[in-house]
Amino acid sequence: MDILVLNSGSSSIKFQVISMPEEKVIAKGIVERIGLEEPFLKYKKGDGEYQKFTRPDKIDHKIALQWVLDTLTDKEIGVLESLSSIGAVGHRVVHGGEAFSGSVLITDEVIKALEDNIELAPLHNPANLMGIYACKELMPGTPMVGVFDTAFHQTMPKHAYLYALPIELYEKYRVRRYGFHGTSHRYVSQRAAELVGKPIEELKIITVHVGNGASVAAVKYGKSVDTSMGFTPLEGLVMGTRCGDIDPALPIWLQRKFNMTPDEVDQYLNKKSGILGLMGGKTYDMREVEDGYLAGEPDATLAFEIYAYRIKKYIGAYAAAMGGLDVLVFTAGVGENSPPLRELVCRDLEFLGIKIDKERNNVRGTALISTDDSKVKVFSIATNEELVIARDTYEIVTKEEK
């Protein structure tokens, strides 16, 4: 069965076609600049080279998806004979709230629940829903499955996910910590268990997903018991443009001091802070910051050290929360590709049993990077959220067919 995996953002649609159960990627790509001038589509078959196509008109998500489907079924460059070759569509959905503790077949009731969760994820869920609406219109007979970033963290105990706020905020409005990047944390924790050669049910694992967005998860015996992102993706680590953990009185101070509106504060903390803020607005690209750190530039060094220090603190906290640590995993764009960051984060963590091998650490992608005598196995693992979505979609759809 060929599964179309979609990750619909506000101005882009990432896609992959994965043949299941072989788990073979037969095509992948992205449409960018949806709703903007000069949208383009990047596309490649299998292990081939990317091709780029542009168009002059502004397009919406429906037209963008039609462009993807036309490309996939094109007689010269496509990989599918027709749309009927797509057995199911798997959608990445950021926020499932408390309604979904796992992936589900998308029905009208599920769509209604996602619409009800827009308030919890106003930047993400509307874009995810646009992809679902477009598929429903263009591929009405094809089953769809929703795979939620928040679902993996629904195993967190109450003492981990509740804030110390008046309890009616949770009871009436479900104000609590939800966590995100769950699909990635789930994949790399399972992959780490495979690499260690032990059942995940026997391991205490910390997964560090650091890209432009970033979060840490404590995975105890296969279940998420804590994670750094909270009610929104703003909580936790320092990120590309997000501040992460701050004194909760600071937004109030910003409003009073600079007469900011709530929307202006939201933009300030989500879009102008983090690495971008620490770098004086020059960049939030961690590759540039890493280069500056290695060159000894003061502003880049400070930003890089703050970024690493926050990760280190969460590793210590989660090792304490789980009562020990067996495996530490770095993943996502920065985690997989920055040996200096991994080295800096793990420096002085020998007391936890973490020892990095400098030669092994000089790698990008999936590898063991700890020494042979390190009590904690440390890995860099390339994440694969699309594969998780394809697996869940295939499993749910084939069960439904039976």
C-alpha cells in the first residue's frame, strides 16, 4: 500500500509517498510560498535529484495539494499510475489536546475535535486542518489518519503536566502542559532501544530534539513521563526565535513597560527572542551561531553556551525525575548535525555516567557517540517522523479493512 504522508503548514506542504509495509520512500518533496508570490514545488523520486517547479500565481492549500497530486501521477516524472494508487493519507497534526492519546482514523467527529483545539494551537492546527480539508475534497474516497505531536506525551502523570494555577483553569479550560514533537521523541526512543539491543520497557531514555523548535523528553520504560514544552511550544529550551522558560511575570512587565498588546507580546516571545534575540536580530541559524562559537565570536559564543546550558539542565532534571538514565539521544536538525553542541551539553556530566568519545562524536546522522566505558549510551539519531506517520496510518487502515 502506498501511503501519502502530509505535513501541512501555514505556507507549505511537505509530502512523502511511502510504500508499506516495505517502508520504502518512493517520492518526496515540498510546496513552499503558499499564499505568496511565486510559489514553488521541490520534488524527487526515490534517491534521485530534486527538481524544482515554479508558477506565477498565488495558490491556496487546495491548489497546492492538487499540484502535488498532479506531479505524483505525471506520466513522465510521477511515481503513481493514478490517485487510486494512494491507499491512505497520513496527516501530521500538532495538537490533539486530551482528546487523542494515539493516532486515529479521521472522521467528521475528529475534524470537529481538531477545530475545537484551534485555541490551543492557533499557529499550527488551522494549517494542519487545511491539508485535511483539501484531501477530503480532492480525494473523497481515500481514508485519512491523524498522527498527533501531543499524543505521545499523554502518558505524563498529573504531577508532571499540571501547573500550580487555580485548578478550575484545568477543569474548565484544560490549561495544562501538553508537550510537542511527540512523533519524533517516540521514533528516536524506539530506535535507541533497537540500537542498544534491549526492550524499551527496560530503559530510561532522555531524547533531545533540537532544531529551530526544540524540546527534551523523559521516556521511562517506553512512556513519556515529562517533556519541556508545555501548554504551548514556547515553554522549555531556548529555540531559534522562541525564548523558552522565563519568569512568568515578564510578559506582564513588557505590557506595562512598553505598552504592548497581548498579540505584540506573543510575537516578541515567539518570533523575536531565542537565538535571534541573543544574536541581536542578526540570525537564528544555528549553523552560523556554531561557526561563530568555533571562531570565538563573543555574541555567538554566549548564545551557543546559553542554548547548550538549558539542554544540560533538563537532562539533569529528567535523570532525577526518572531515577536514573540508560540512554541519551540527540536528534533533529541541530541535534543530528552539531558535534560541538553535543560535546558542550555533555561536558561535566560524567557524574551521571555520560562520557562522550570525541572521534565518534565527529559525525552527522545516526551513530553511537559515547565511549565504551560510558555507563549511559549516547547516540545521535536521525529522526523520521514521516515513517512513524506511515506506520500508524498503515496499521489503522489495514485494521479497518479487516
